[in-house]
Amino acid sequence: MSALTELFAAPGLDSTRFATHLSQRSYLPDWWLETKKAAWNQFCALPMPSRTDETWRFSSLSTLDLAGFELPEDASQHIPNLSDFPHAAEIIFSNRQLVARSTVPADLVAKGVIFAPLDDAIVQHGELIKKYFQKLPANLGSEKFVALNTAFSASGALLFVPKGVEITEPFVVQHTLSGANKATFPHTIVILEDNAKATLVEFFVSADKGRHLASGVNDLHAGPGAQLIYVGAQNWSADTLAFQTNSIVAERDAKVLSLNVHLGGRQARHESHSRLLGPGAHSEMLALTVATGDHEFDQRTLQTHVAPNTTSNLLYKNALLDKATTIFSGLIIVEPDAQKTDAYQKNRNLLLSDEAEAHSLPGLEIQANDVRCSHGSTSSRIEPEQEFYLQARGINPEAAKQMLVFAFFEEVLNKLENEALHASLSTLIESKFKK
């Protein structure tokens, strides 16, 4: 390894530390260890993002500093309780270590439902992991950080729901990180077979104000006729460098709703690629962001329509305060065989400060001639009349601003039919305004 490559690997996450990590996981199957070795080599070979990379347009590149981060050795004693809504089962990680898990109900186990930490799933359900783990490559710019995730991945979960099984209550996975200069690399896989129905809620939170690195990956797969809801909510510390890459696959007549809530991080990049592979497939891509301070939230999306008669709808809403920056770059791709595609893409930005900046780059790439597609973005401020109306009724300015932000967000939150989950997310968002 060259000196330059070793620098990009970063002290603390260098080849020596990777070798130690690999030796600590020697109990896992050889094929998984080889996968991790290949990912480490890929990470070392890939360059850091540069100004010439279109997928990093408007992003702050000088602050992508991986130096000094370490893998935590001990779990934190402080683990916030975020799953305050009825749920089927939960798995909790603290500093990459499994610290708690609840038992999957016996009737679901009898039907073949699997909800297990990733390491357990690799040992017990290796063929399933092989089939779906990073089945489709990352291609929105963070390939280097996805490779780093695979190399160091230890925390994560598998949710597998067999054909025809419908589960009302959500499954929950929580990742908590604490300690100065600590890093985590969660990876979650959700597989719904034909006509299955399930919800997974994933939380990513810092338990202190330390400098953190988080690089997460999800593989979300909905088989024919399946209905999958995925909610990912992150509230990292104000000094966290965060990457999250989601891969969504919807087969024939499948419906996938993904909602991502972004509240924390000094610099947080989220990539989501939804692939509609069978006729009748539908993808609902939603996101809410509260951007404060001088932090940057970078969102990159793809809606790829491969088969005919598929639909997708993207709605990303950002509320920006202080000197915060948001970047949205989204593309709808309609392939030649995807006739009668119906696809929409909207990015809405609410500017709550004169110094906040919102960059929006929606786009279309259409290769079929019988489609209906549209895209658009808006950036606007709160109407003074609205603020005056609330303040005239005795509501202080900060509370009035918060109420108007929640009104702005409700269009997205109302997409969730689970009222308890809706309320829990509202409470989490509200906590951002109390800091």
C-alpha cells in the first residue's frame, strides 16, 4: 500500500487495524472474511471524491477527513430509549456491540420470520445473506465509503419475512455511538418474499457530543406483491461525519415506502437508489431534514424504472436554520422498456434564516416515449403573515417557527399509517428545536 493510500485509509482505520478487525471475526465463514478483504482493497484503491466528480457537486470536500477515527472497544452506558411505540421486536447496538435484543414472537418464528443481528445471520443464514448482500452496486458517489462499511461492518441486522406473512407492528434496530473519535459501520438487510408485509424502523444516534464517523448501508428488497415500509431516523452529534447508502428493489406489484429523517451531523450525506424491476412496482421516497448551525446535509437520489407500468414518487422536505446548507440532487431514469412509467420528484426547502443555503438539482433521463414524469423544487421563507398570526395569539417567535415547520413536515409524516410511530418521530424532531 502506498503512503498516499495509507493516508486515505487514515490512522486508526489503517491496514493494521483492519487486520486486527478481521482476526477478531475469525469465527465467521471464510466467504464473509474474503468479502471483507475485497472491500478493504477496494476502499484503498478508490480515490477520495474530487471537484471533478459530478456526484459531489456543491459538496464540501475539504472536510471529508477520515483521520484519527477508531473502532470503539466498549459499549456506552447511556442508551436512549427511542422505540417508545408498540413494536414486534428490537435489536440494539451500542458502539458496534450488541447490547440488547427482544424475542421475536413465537407465532412469527413458526411462520419462518427471521430477525437477527447480522453476524448471527451470516453464520446461520449464509445463503440468504449471499443472495441479497449488496446485490446491486452503489453508484451515487459514495462507493469508497460503502466499501469501508463492508470492510468494518459488525453491527447490523437481517429481517426476513416469508411469502404471505403480514406483520403489523414494526421491527426496530437502534445504533448508538459515543466516545471521542469513534466510528460505526452498520449494515441492515430487509427481505420480503412474495406478498409479505412488514415495517422496519432504524435509529442512528450519538449518546454524547463527541467527534464521530458513521458509514451505514441498507439493502431493502421487496418481492412480488410485497409491501415494505422502512423508516431511518438519524440524530448524530453536531461533530459527526455521516454517510448512509440505501438500495431499494421493488419487484412486480411490490410497494416500498422509505422515509429518512435527518437531524444531526456536521456533514451528513444520504444516498438512496430505488429500482423498479417489475410491472406494477411502486416506490415512495420521502425525507425530512432539520438543518441547523453551519452543518451540511447532502442528499442524492435515483429512481430507476426498468419495467413498464411502474410508479414512483419522491418528496424531500428540508427546513434550514442558521448558516446550514442542504444539497439535493435527484434523477429519474426511465429505461427503454419502461413504457407507461409514472414518476414524480419534488424537493421543498423552507429557509428560516437569511444565511441558510439550499441547492437543488432535480433531473430526468427518459428513454421511453409513453411516460408521465415531472420534477421540481422550491425554496421559500415563512410568510410573515403566518408568523404574525401565531404571535398575535400569544405564541412566542421560536414556538411559532417550530409550529410552522411541523406544518410543513406533516405532508410527509402523514404518509405513515402507524399513528404511534408518527407521534414518536414528531417527538424526535421536536427535540431538535429544544437543543
